[in-house]
Amino acid sequence: MDKVLGNVSGLRPAQLKSLGNLYRRRVEPGRVGSPELARTLAELAHELRREVSVLIDRRGRILSVSVADAKAAELPTLRAGENRLAGYHLLHAHPKGGPLSKGDLSALFLNRLDAVSAIDAKNEGQPGMVYTAHLTPPGTIGEEEDWRILPPVPVFQIDDFDLGAQVSALEEEIARAARTRESKKDRERALLVQVDQGEFDAEERLDELGELALTAGAEVVYKELIFRRNLKAGTLVGAGKLEELTSKAYHLDADVLIFGQELGAAQAREIEAATGLKVIDRTQLILDIFALHAQGVESRLQVELAQLRYMKPRLLGAGAKLSRIGGGGGSAAGGAIGMRGPGETKLELDRRRINDRLSFLEKQLEGGSLRREERRKSRERNDIPVVSIVGYTNAGKSTLLNSFTHATDAPRRVLVANKLFATLRPTSRQGFIEGIGPVIFTDTVGFIRDLPRDLTRAFKATLEEIGDADVLLHVVDAASPGADTRLSAVNRILEDLGFLEMPTVVALNKADAAEPDLLAREIDRMDGVPVSALKNIGIPELKEALADAIGQVQRQEMAQREEAREVATQYR
């Protein structure tokens, strides 16, 4: 018997045979259906009290028969290309009557069907009106939806509509629109989604996600903050919201869907399958930005290390069931049942290569750590105070370093860019502070809230240089809202590294662009020094604050040395 799909429990053999006989039907190519097929579907739907669906290709062949509605009907797994439709349409009967449902139209749009048609079968199994809808090209003027619903027709006129001509014209229009968009598009277009679970800074997180996307080279065409107290296990935001996002992407010609939350491998695959878009999360986005901006050899190694650590647990596979390492022998060779085979699978090869590469990168970075240790010892022998400049990414740390060292030209001038994570490796320059003398200023990688663990581990050796400083200079962007939350985010990372108790001077940068009332409040709250590194405002006052902090550290060190000498004298 031909295969009948869907929930067939409770059906009699005669009913299954009737459903199976539908596979032998043919429809004239380029038509929605035939009156005879429509009557048969209506009678079966009335008898079974369930929707009955058939999938018809462009040659008029029935590909599948499903005892299910349009959304649950069996569809081929191959997705259509961006400029083509699926190549088949769905004809089904509603046993309770009525026009096309929301589920019918969603199935049409999400699967890019040529068309979807519903037969009104409520009158004792007699077919009534036939309702048909097809897609519209993105950006169609005058169309509010993703589809166009045609006027209903009686069942004897079902084969009057020339679906083939409509599909050809529609695909030609979609291809033309795509060519026009491609000629104008110079970068990927992204939809941004931030899930609000009650955080007070959810909107700020969405704005920051937009800055990250821009830094990565994407064009942000839509942003949405979605409130959900409890996240969906598979899709994070639910199937209905994903349909809305797919529709937005269709009309805005978006390529990428970026989530502000970290996605598991299964979640990313499920969302990608539901939307047909490239799906990445915030962690992947930050890793991509680091890879884009990494200049030095060590920075590139650290970024690659972080990417491999992120990628390793996300390799697809079925765990131990795929293992064939013990392959090559039968039972006489001692191989376990289900573990005999030709050797390693591709999954295991990928994992082994990643592990080998991880070991190599870690050894390379250990060598870099030793070289940094030698440089630090050399500075200690010279007894030159060290100031580490820390702060949230894009707060103006590099600009402040150039201002301290009066660097106007390369190679002394540090790269300055209005983007996140422009500096990925520590850069040290010598400056001068009145009353102290020569001072080493070290610019560090910018921090960000919820810094991915893999990046924290990769850059840990770099960040450890902060602990060798005498004083921390914490730069805060005073012109942007939420300065206190960014200050707290940096302090949390410093606390994790064990550096929070170090002597610290807070510089409220971009003070010239901040609102006076807000700036005054931040000065009181953070006990900070207002400066503008770009316009060289407040730099003398900041140097005075640094001189006081360094002087205090030096006096404490001198007192500790005196105390140590006294103790040594007593013992002698």
C-alpha cells in the first residue's frame, strides 16, 4: 500500500486504501487541481473528520498524502533557492469548512510553496468554494501581507486558474528584485533580537548588540526587544515569533539573525531551520570582531584559540554511536558490537584536529607569556611606575594613551577608531608625570559585559599584565547612558582576575559631550576626574590625580621596605 503520512491511528484499512489511491491521481500541469480530486478530498475529509492534504508538483504528480493540516503536512526537506519557489503546491480539504487559516498561510510563506488551496467541505462532504493564495515578491507596493489571497471559486472552476503562468511571473519578479538588491547591497543585512527577561538594562543591551553588529560589518535593518520571562527550550522565543522575524527578513532582504543571548548548538540549528537565515549569537559576533581586528601574531593566536574552544562542543554528531576508532576487526579481533568499522569518522577527525590545534596554540601562547614576563622584569629593574589603562570597550582608552604620550604620528601613535575592540593587544608607551618622572602607560583590551568565557581564558595572560601595574586608570564613557552599569561590568571582570582592590583613578572621558547634570552626578558617584582625551581637556588634572595615587603607592612600598629592614635587623 502507498505510504499515507500523519496521524492515521483509528483509520480502517478501506480508508487507508482510499487515501493511498490518491497517489495514482494526476493533475493537469500548471493547475491547482481538478474537480474530481477536489471532490475526493472533500469526501475523505468529511468521512475522517480530519484535514486531508496532497502535495502536487509542477508536472501534476502527487508527491505525498497527509492526514494533517497544512502546517503538519509532509513536505520535501530540500529548501528552494532564494530566487525560486519550492516547486510544488498544497491542496487540502477543511472538514469544518471555512477559508484559508492562519496556519495555511504560514505554511505557504515559510516553505515558499507555489500556492496553497483549501476546499470548503462542510456540506456533508460536498465540496464548496476553493480558496487559493500565493506569495508576493518582497517590497510589493500595496501588499500588507507576504501573500495574496485570490477570490474564492466554485469547485468546478478549480482548474481555470493558470498557476504555472503565475509561478513563472512570480519567480521572475523575485529574481529581478534580488538582482536589484544585490547590486545595491555591499554588506550583510541583519535582524537583531534581544530577549528581555526582566533586566533593567535590556534596551541598553540591544543598543550594544547593534554596535557590535556594526563593528562586525553588518547593516542593521531591524531591532526588536522581546519580553519573555521563560525562554523556549528549542527556539528561545517561540515558533510564532520566529515566523514574524522570517517575514521581516523577507521584506527587508536580511541575511542574518543575531541573538543577544548565547545559543546552544541545537537551538541555533532549530532556529536556522525554521527561518532559513544564518543564525549567530552574541558570543560568535564578538569572536568575529576579535578575528577581524586582531593584528599581532599573539592576538591572532588568542582569537583562534577562543574560536576553537567555542566550536568544539558545537560539532554535530551522535556521541558514542558514531565512534569507529576500534574499527577494522570482527568479533575475533575483540571489537565491541556496534564499534566495528573502517576507522575514525569525520566527526572524530574534526575533534582530534581541533584538540591538536588547541595544544599547539596553547604552547605558542605560553612562549608569549614568558616573553612578557621578561619585559615586566626589565621594567621592575628600572623601577619605573606602570599605569594600566582599563575600561569598557570604545571608552576612549587609546585616545587617552596618545594624549598622555603626545603621540601624533606612527609608530608611537596607537590606533584609534570609533568601534568596539579596536585594540586587542596591550600596548605600552612611556610618558611623563610631573613630580613622578617617567611612567609606563599600558593600553589593554577593552572589556564588555558578559565577556565570553572562551575569550576571557584566551586573553587571560594578556589581562594578567594589569596586575603588574602600580595604579589602574579606569576610563569611563561619561557621554553615553548607563555609565554606572559599564563601570560595574568592568569591575566584575577585575574582581574575577583579583585586581579590584588595586589603587584606581577613574577618568570620566568624553566629558565635553556629556550633559552637565549627568556629569556632575557621575563625578560625585565615582569620584572621577572629567576629561576629554580627544580635545585634550582635563589632562593636567588627571595627571595630578595619577601622581597622588602613584606617590601613595611608592610611600607604602617604602614603608614596607623599611619595616622589612627593621625586622631583618632584629633577627640579626
